[in-house]
Amino acid sequence: AVNLCPLYGEAYLYLSELCFLEGTSATAKSQFLAQALAVRPYDGEVQFEAGKECFLEGQSDEAIEHWRLAYRSGEEYKTRLIDLFTNELAAQVPISFFLEQFQPDLDGLRQLLAHYRNSPPSNQRSSLWQYSAAQIVAAATAQQGASASTLWLEAEPLYHDLGDGAHRLMCITQALIANPGNYSAHQAAVNCYYEQSDFDRADEHVKWCLTRSPNDSNLKRIHDAVVKARLNDSAKPQAAPMQATLDVSTRR
């Protein structure tokens, strides 16, 4: 293949992987990789493999440079690098390092969030949640209307998981300002106000939802819970029962 097309970069990658079959030294492998980079310096596959080789050789800085180029070369390599750092290298490299070096866009952050979604709380998870929430909020402020509202609601559950009630409420408020008719935003408001013991506002939003879905038995149960809490607001309500009564899947 190389004889027919000397600029075929991927062929040099195969040669670098298979040259051990001919009993050649490690130098030959490095030379094949160097040739692949020379003929295809912007090829994602070449940069990805060069990064792996540099990392194995202990050349971390060089590996990151190659991986940065690979990350920018297409969605396939974004996904592969996210998989690499969240699986093979997770024990060696903190997620904060990946965020700092690659500065993933919202799609990349969503892949990372999906990977860590069901993992137990940890410093790594908190770092990712904080960074992602800030990026989503920044994107939301640059949008208007329904698009902005959707982004505000995407950030809200991250702040919920972080225990940041002030930012969580801010996201819900902004979502409703951007799109007052967003049903999911009103549902989120019910949960948030209930958990913060603001039962009057929780009642306001659950009534709004009921006017749109008067036959929703789940909403009726929520309304009953809010009314009961308002009548007995000296008691401290538990957030868990409220979460159990409200299907929040539309918010996430």
C-alpha cells in the first residue's frame, strides 16, 4: 500500500504496529510513526495513535499535544478520547485535567456526564458537574426563548446534585423567564420550592401544571402533598417523598 501511495498515513501506522514481526527495534516503530505524522499531520487517527505511543513512552506533554489535534479533527476522535480518559486512563488522570486540556464543547460534556451519571459522589464527579453547569449556563445566556429555557433546565439538575439550591433556583427562574410556558420548568419549580419549604410558590406552580393537565393523577397527588405541607409548614418536609411523586424525567 505504501509503495502504491507513499502519502497513505494509516499504512505507516500499521507498519509501526507490526514491525515487531520482523524483529526490528523500537526505533523502527518510532520512525514509522514519524513518517505517518509527516505525510498526514492533520489526520485524527495518526494523531490519536501518536498520542498513545508517546503516553506509553512516558512523554505526557507530547501525548497531550497529539491528542488535542486528534480531538479537534472530528466527532469520532472526541468520543474515542473521552472513552480513553474515562476508562483506560481514569485511574491515572483526573477528569479536571481532561477538562482543562481539551475544553470540551456541550456535546462532549454530555458524553462525560452520561459516563459519570450513575457513579457515586466523588471529587471527580463534582469537578465535572461544576464545570459542565457553568458551561451550560454560559451557553444559555447567549440564547433566547425556548432554546435558552432548555439549556437552563439542563444545568438545573447538576446544581441539584451539587446541593447548590441558590443556583438551582436561578436556573429554574431563568428558564421560566425565557419561556413562561415551559411545562418542564414549572415541574422543576414545584420540586425546588417544595424542597426549600416555599410551599406557597410550589402550590402556585403545581396549580399551573394542573390547569394544563387536569386529569393527571400524579399531579393531583403532588398538589395534595403541597397543600398538606402548607397547612403544616411548621414540620420539616422530607424531599424524598416529593421526588417519588413527581416524574422528573422530562427535565433531565
